[in-house]
Amino acid sequence: MELTVLGSAGTWPGPGGATCGHLLSHDGTHIWLDAGTGTFARLQEFVGVDDIAAIVITHGHTDHFIDVVPAFYARHYGGMGAPNLPFYSPDGFVEGMRMLTSENGRNVMAEAYDFRTVAGGDTFEVGPFRVSTFEMTHIGVSSVGYRIEAGGVVLAYTGDSGPCSEVIEMARDADMLVAEATYQDASSQAFFHMSATQAAQHAAAAGAKRLVLTHILPTLDRAVSLVEATAAFDGPVELAEDGTTLRVGP
């Protein structure tokens, strides 16, 4: 399994950057996992628009999904993709999407995308991928994290979440935990996001083999996030770097 980082900034992108989004690939099947600002353009550097087998979104905050709109334009009006692309998201997301595009009152986005709602405890399959869903602790919207298995390895992805036992459960013995690390120890913290230290503590409690930090505020020194996480987790820790591809597992 390979994870390509399409964007890693928290909330808004810095110059030349993008907010959260990933391309997950195995045996020729590709999942677009979160679709933040700027990720659709970078995705096309790696695969074609019609090469995506499914879109999987963690929650309805725009820094995690807004680029599904230009992708819709490309597929629906540009003829760059077949209709009814499987699209997984938590409760409440589809209702908001209806307001973003319309054609004479028709929900044309629902013609391009086959919307499927998921909640904690659900499982689904996309080609070789088996995906399990966990409720995360966030604010304002339903938010889920995903445990994704393929080729004998496991990737866990928090999306946005504050500290909670579900992150530990989701990441139990995972080969890679991709965790939001919005804050640092000295910056403001809230119950609905994690700091780099908190992300590392959750990785340690879960027995995850490797930690990748993402969703870092663009105003912060990312090197500090790396130092803080390394102090709280004995395994390998790295920063999600836009445009890089990481192999999950040995």
C-alpha cells in the first residue's frame, strides 16, 4: 500500500501548499482520502481524473473536502470521468453538498457521485481495500476516522479529532498512523484538535509502528512539531510532506 500526500496544512494552505488530502494506492486501485484545498490539482500529477475508484471524506469542514467541487466539474461537465463514483462521508455531509451545485434545481452532483453515508462501526470495501470507520471527537459536524487494510498492512487516519480513545482503538497495532497535529505544546489547544505531543501519545498507546504528522497550522514551525512528537513516541515519526509518496508497512 502506498500513501501519496496531496496536502498537509491545517485549516488553510501556505504559499504553494494544500490542505489535507491523500492518494491511497494498492494493486492499481486508488482512493482519494480527504480532498482539501489544492489537492485536486496535485492528484492529477499522479493519476488521471478517471483513475479514482472512490472518494472517502472524514467530515464536512472545507479544508478536507472542497476540491471535490472542481473534481465534479471536470468529471460531469468536462467528460473526464464516469458518473456514480462511490463517495463515502459521514452523516450530514451530503445535505451540505446539495447547496454547492445545482442545475435548474437538479442535484447534478449526485449524478456524478454515488453518495454513501458511513458512521462509526461501519465497514466497506473498495477493490483490495477494506475500510473500517471510527467516530472522532471534533466540533460542529460528524467526523470519522478510517482504518484501512490492504496487502497485509494497516493505515489509520484520524482526519480531524481531539484526544479520544477511538483514535487509539482505530490505530491499534497499525503499520502507520497518519494523525492530525494542528497545535504545538506552546500554542493554543482545544478539545477538538490535537497537538503533535498528543498525536504521539495516542500512537504510543495504540502500539502503532510509525507516526506521520499532518494538518499542521501553516504559521507553525513544523520542525518543532517533529521534535515534540519524537519525545512522546519511540517509533519513527515524520512530517507529511506535500507531493511525497510513503510506503505503508515494511
